[in-house]
Amino acid sequence: MAIRGPVREVLAYSNSVVFRFQEGSLEALSPAAGTLRLLWRSGSSCSSVSLPASADSLPVTAKGLRPSRAVVAEPVYAQVSESGSHTFEMRTFKLKVDPSTGSVSVYGSSGLLLESLAGMRDVWVSASGSSGGSAEEQKAGPAGSIGCGGGARMLRITFSLPAGESVYGLGEKTGWLDKRGRMYRMWNTDESLHRPDADPLYQSIPFMLRFDGASASGLFLDCTASSWFDVGFTNPEVLELTADSSFFDLYVFDGRASMPAAFAGAHAGIQPPAGSSAIPATGNPAATSQLGEPRAGGQTIAGGMPEHAGDSPASATSQPPAGSPPARGQQTPLAAVLSSYVALTGTMKLPPIWALGFQQCRWSYTPASRVLELAKTFREKHIPCDVIYLDIDYMEGYRVFTWSSEHFPDPAALIGRLHDMGFRVVTIVDPGVKRDSRYKVYLEGCKRDAFCKLPSGEIYHGRVWPGESAYPDFSSADTRSWWAENHRALFDPGVDGIWNDMNEPSDFSPDTGGDRSLGTVPGFVMTSGDGFPESFAEAHNAYGFDMARATQEAFAALKPNDRPFLVTRAGYAGIQRHSAVWTGDNHSWWEHLASGLPMLLNLGLSGVPFCGGDAGGFQGNASGELFARWMQAACFSPFFRAHSAAGTIDHECWSFSPETERIARDAIRLRYRLLPYLYSEMRRASLDGMPVLRPLIFDFPFDPNTRHLADQFMFGPSILVAPVVHQGKTERIVYLPDGLWYDWHTKEPVTGGTSFIARAPLDLIPMYVRAGAVIPVYAANLIEKVSSTAGLDFSAVEFEAYAGASGFFDFYEDDGLTADYQRGVYDLTRVSLSGNTSQNVSFTVLQGNWRGGRTTGKAIIFGK
């Protein structure tokens, strides 16, 4: 296959332009504001395509291609106009193609966005392994890729990568926040070693954000086959993209061509007063030992709620002074790019509130009596917990959709008792279906033609936990429907949520030679592709995504009025629409605690707000200190679960020492105190896709000190967290961006724009709040009585307001469980902090359709 110049023909349609080369083609069109789509097809795949004289459907060169799994937005294609030789404009984009080489230059509203150093070309890539020393070896294709024998022909294009430009996103990748300087492969892999520098891992999200300190742009390569992002690894000034595919579907995002609709109703604006000066810190703040327990003091304001003021929340109004951080509701460069990507691929669903509580897991809690003992201990020790997981040993011989007759003879009775104690139950579901002539699920799958097949038509069988197993073909709508129906075996006894694992998919049968990327279903196995048959090599990265789709269908069919909760290990771009994501089999290492932070921050920048890692580490044995520090960091991740492997010591909060138990309890209680804030932020994320857990560069893009900060983060727009991630440390350096901040624990003001050494004894998490913030919290004097979200009474929520700037927070309430909120049954109250010298708090009801909502409001102003 090839794409070679010179340009042989240019076909300009009203909403698209196609360049036909000697071999291959390039089509350009703009499906939305701030978005340009470039679709290359190789000579071999498009040589027989006859292009129409007029475009009845777009893209005109997409005939025969499977519709994207990731893209859900309905396109509104812009008019195309010619503005010069081989130069075309659409919306804010200008596209220039060199007629002799096929190289592409893309200009946006802020100038040059993307410049290819040559045209698209085909390359031969050997299969010498993805962990070799040379750059070419690191691009090696997997055995069974689209090519034959020991390698494959792939498409490759190179772009300039200007010095001083940072790169973020790329999904679940190891390394630091800025992804520049490494090679990254998109190939979902069950990487059990999970070293701090391992690549690839479980998720493939081929979306990246580029930021030069002033403006931002983004790239999304919509390719479910193997692809590589060489981000200045081979050449520091070159970005090279390679795809094991006959077509190359690339979206370009212009951060300056903003999309205000994605931010309408921004709910946590902070407006620093013009000409204001930060109030210096007074004295040496003394942290309390009880995490989340604020110092007594501050002015309290209480009163009834006002009349309904209409459901038309306004975004932040005035521009902040030069050098001030943008308010929530004003687009920062990275937010503008991310909003365009999320508009294309969709947002997460609002989860049930219990899914935001603490979750406890182990491989495995068995038998049923041990599960009940675990639940009883949580309640006796007054440690809040909402969810208990059942790992693979609840099944009969690891047969999916079964229950062990020996260890779980009456699952309905067990789950009923757990429900009575305020717990929810989540069960693991793996894709491998055991080959067993007496096993109903396997027999039904065979009859329904539901499994992936060899080219000869026989069912492919690999090996996973059940032994020899078939793999459902989730690319088929019929298979997804059948798989969804099988969840009755879990939902009927009362299971509340589903945990999809091993869905890269993992396969133990290939001889990997130590290369875990080969431990999967071979590339020559076939899938139906919903009418667009694909080899497994072509569809590999979408397997976990399609399995999540099937699980979502199970909730829709069998629990139609319950909010679904699903967490997955593997996924692809757009996975946020179907599932939360956890980062797989980490280790109880300090290095993994530290490296997990930038991984989660980049997942958030890749459109996946609902994410987290296994607190305490899955593999190996944590020390009490490591477990305590991990719980302190993890209590801010939207998905908050502790998990440990078989053969390790117990990793419950009480498994180490009374001190560790107290610190872990305090961290969990802090999570529950902040749930009113987190729940409102997650509701916002379900609307605009912006991450709750995010790097400082997201909110403070013009502060050069934030470009690489990865060991502290923002929790929503208002709270900065600086966890301790190194052994034996009782203090750490904290950087606060310019402006006035408050120490969360002491409520003392702190001047930003500088770094300082913060006290961080083992029982303290350094936390700071921006002036102008309004933070809804559960009343401190009641938190000790809370055992789960079922015991959270939002009428006990207080609003902590931090003086020194004007701001607001849109506080969201609903029943926390059902889909009624989609029908408008919720409350939304804007809590505003206004004035600079004499500050006041006011309440405005924006939506008031939920009868269970609060009727009074209480605010405490600190710093007044």
C-alpha cells in the first residue's frame, strides 16, 4: 500500500476537498467548530474507489470503512472555499498541500497548527519485538498483524514538533506529565509486571494535546489497530505517527476556535478583584491530626433558600486581571482542546453516588462468611465503605455468569445482608468463556455464532483463568445483546455493579517470549464488525470498549431505572461513555504511588474523568506508611478503591497498625466530607467532560511553573492537593500559583506565586483552597456517624466560602441512584460569594424539581 505524490487530481465539494495522488488520497473536512478531519487512504485500499461528481454523503472517500466506535457527534460540515493553489479554507482552518510531495500544513485561528515534514508514506515494519533498542524495533508490529509473516506495511506521517512545546494526554501511559521524549504504542496489553516505565498498558486512547505556553492544539488518531506515537524520541523536533492500517483517520483540534456551549453553566467561577493583593500568611499554620477537620472560626451565615430563579446558569462574567488564573467558565487553552475532543467522543454518564464512595476489593474474598466478616469489621470500626467486590473465585470454576455452589451457595441471601448493612456489591466479569460441553453459556454462544473465529470458520480458543476458552465477538450487536441478557445471573441475586477485567483481551496461550504485548488473541482471528468484518489485528484495541458497550446494554435492559456502574481495565477512545477506568495491576511500590499521579492526570486530559488506581498497590506487600500515604492520595481520585492480589498480606485499613488504621479512616472520612463537592463536580464532568482530578497546567496554563508539575494536582477548580509520595518524608515542597490561597486545615491565608516547604507529618495531607472558592462539605461534627453514602444527609451540607475574591459554586442534588435526573428531577443551587472587602454569600435556586432537596443554606466565610 502507498500514498505517493504528486497530486494527480483535486476534487472540491461544497463541504469537502479530496486530493488524489499517484497512489492514494487525502480528504479534508471540518465536522465541527475547532475540528478538522484528515482522512488518508492508501493506494491499495482506494485504487478501486470511484469518487462521485457530487458529495451525497461525507466523507466521500470513506466507502467500505467501518463507522467509528469513538466518534458519536453528528457532524455539521463547514463550507469549503479555495483560497489559493492547493489551498482551501473551512471555518477557522486553512489547509495547504504541497502538490509535489503531498505534505500538509494546517493553519488555525492562532497560526500554524500542524506541519507535516513529508507526505503520508508506507513503511515496512519488522516484528522484532516492541521492546528493542532501536527506534525501528520499538515500532515493531505484533505477530499476526495486517501484514504477512514477520512484519507489516504500515502508514506513517511525520510532523514538526517545535522546541518548547509540551505534550499531554495519550491516555493511560507511564512516565511524567509531559509525554514528550518517548515512544508510545497504542496496543491494549495485559502487562502484569506494570513497571513504572512499562508500555503499552491496558488502555489505548490515541489523543494528545499540544501546548506551547500560549496556545494549544490537539490530535486524535482514530485507529483501533496498533499505532505508535513517537513524541520526539527518534528526533527531538519530530512527531511521528505510525498506524498498522490501510487508512489514517486524523482529527486536528484548534484550541483558539473555542466552543462556548461546552462551558455554558460553568459552576465554580472565581473572579479575583482587579488590583487586589494577596493577604500574607499569619504565623506558622499548625495542622490538626484529624484530616478534614477545619479549625474553629470563620463567620457563619444561615438562612432559608430563595425562590426559584430559573434554570439558566450563567458563566463567569468579567475577565480577571492580567496574570490571574482564568475563572471556571472561561476556557483555558487545554480545556478548549479537550472540549472539542469530548464533543466528538462523548461524555461520561453521571454515576450513582455510592460509586463515589470508598470501595474494597481483594483477589479474593471467599467464602461468603469472609465477605460478611469484612463488612461487619468496616461497620464496627466506623470506617465508611460503600462497595465490596467479588473477584473470580465467586464463580464455579471461573465460568462467567455462575456462582460457586461451595463458597457462595446463596448469593441472594448474602447480597441481601450486605444491602441491609449499607453495602453495594460489584462482581468481576471476564470475557473468556470456558470450553465445556456441559456449560450453558458456552453452548448458547456456539449456537448463536457469538464467538470470534479462525479464518477457516472454526471458533478460536485461547487460554485464560477457566482454561481453554472462547472469546465473544463483541463487535456484533447480536453478541452484545446475548451477553447483556446473561447478566441476569448476577443482577437477579442483587449485584449492583460490574467489573470488566482481562478484556485487552488477555490470552495465556501464545508464546510471548517475555513480550506481554503478544499475550492476546492472534491478529488473524476474525470478528464480524457489525457488518464490516475485521481481523483481530484491526479491531484489537476496541475489544474492551465493545465489551463495555455490551455491559451497558445489560444495565439498560435489566436495570432500566438504575444508574449503571461499570469499571473496566481495557478501553479505547470514547470509553468514558460506557465505563469508569482503573489503571490495572500496579505494585505496592513507592514508585507506583508517585507514577500513578501523572497517569491519572493524563487520563483525565484524555476525556476520562472517572478514573483511579488500586490504592495500596495490587501486587506485593505494602508497608503501613505506604498504605497510609496511598490512601491519602487516592481519596481524591474519582474512582477510589483499595485492592490486593492473592498471596499478599491483608491490605485492609486495619491490617497494619492502629496508627495506619486511624490515618486511613481519616482519609476516607475526608473523602465523604467532600462528597457534596465531588458529586457536583462529577455531574459537571458528565456535561462538559472536564476532569475533576487534573494537573495545575489545566487551570493555570500561563504559569510556566505548572508545565511539568505532576506530584500535586487540582481537585476540581478550587482545591489544590500535594500528597506525600516518597518514603519517610514529613514535609514537602508545595508550589501555589499566583493569588490568595488558604490552608485547608488551619484556614490561614497563604500567598501564592511561590514554592515553600509545607509540613506533612504522616497524618496530614497538604491541601490549599483558592480565594473566592465556595466548597460544599458535609458537616464535620456529623461525619463520624457516616458509614456509607446511604447515611449522607445533604441537609447537613455546609458551604465553606474563602474570602479575597468573588466566586460561586453550583451545588447539585438528586436522589443519587436513579435515572430520574435525566428527566429534570434534580436541584441546582448557585452559592455565590460576592464583594471584596465586605463579602457576603447568597443562594439562588437554578433548578428545583427534586422534592428531597435542601430548604436551608448555611455558609461559613473564612478570611473575612
